Amino acid sequence: MTASSTMELTLAILKPDSVRRNLIGQILAQIEAAGLQIRALKRLTLTRRQAEAFYDVHRERPFFGSLCDYMTSGPVVVAALQGERAIERWRELMGATDPAKAAEGTIRKKFGQNIEQNAVHGSDATETAAREVAFFFSTMELAG
């Protein structure tokens, strides 16, 4: 990253419903069209242990079990996105968590099926983004 204080890295996850419905290219195209740079990208299937570790912040919430079930139900695509105010811009592009409440033109409005199968995940703050990007990508994968 550059010395610019507004240049950020954030994490994007294309959830199992997006991958299953062959939406990877369309979603990545929207990310690039919005001016965010894809610094690192990989497709993988989360183990239960990995899903529980990633979503540990939600462990006490009633949806934790079903969220982990869903996130391990098939492959996901994870991406480290970079750009000016990347966290805020990616969250705007994703739209509200509930696709029914998401703004027209957002990824969740277009592709989300319900509040859980809402197509994509994005980091919500600088600290979260740092932890989430490091969860999936090594320093070497982010270099260059």
C-alpha cells in the first residue's frame, strides 16, 4: 500500500450461492468497474474449523451455526481489494445485508437471494479488514 492515508485494503468474499450460480465474473467485473483493484484472488472451500474461526466474532449469535453451515456448503472466492476508501466503496457496491433492502444496482440487490445468501461479504472497518485479509492471504500473495 502507498503512504496515502486513504488507500486501503479490504476483503471481499463471493459466497457459495454466487459461486454456485456462476456469478464470479459478473461480480468481479463490477468491482473493477467501480475502480477497485483486485490485489489477490483465490477460490477455496472453507472447512468448518476455518468458517468458525473467521466468523468467531458472531459465535454467540443465534445465526452462527447456520452461517458456518452455509459458508462451508461449497466453494467461495476471496479477494483482497485495494483503493482509495476501499472499505467504504466496497460496502456501498455490495449494498445492504438484506437484499430486499439493498439499493438498486448494488450486488446484493441484483444477486442476493436472502439475508444469509446475499452473494458477497465485505469487511466493515479498518481493523476488521486487516484481520480478514490476513486470514486468507499471506504477505507474499499481496506483494506487487
